[in-house]
Amino acid sequence: MAGGIANHGHPPNPESIQVKQTREKMKQRVITELTPIGKIYDEEMIKTDMISAAIAIFPAVHEMCKLFHKY
């Protein structure tokens, strides 16, 4: 660790990256659209190209509604 920054020697987890990207897409839509959160969730999950392992760890619609309700 040099200068307070750890040097990780492993590649990032692809499932986590896909989950983060999909959540960010949903968040941007929630912020910019009047579409209900549940409908945005459904639409994004239908068109997602996430691998099945990423879908398995993706938060459920009610969890995403709680998270995005503040926007």
C-alpha cells in the first residue's frame, strides 16, 4: 500500500459491475422521468444483458423502490 491506496491484484467482479451499471441506469431514469419506479425496474430488467449470476444478486423491486423513493 503506497500513499494510502491499496493495489489490488485481482480483476473486478463482473457481476458486481453489471449490478452497479444497471442500478445506475435505473437511478438516472428515476431522476429524469415521471415513470413509476416499479415500471422502470421492470423495463430495465427485461432489457438487461446481465448474466444470470448478476440477476441473482440484484435487489428486488421493493428494495429498489425504497432506495430510489428519495429521488
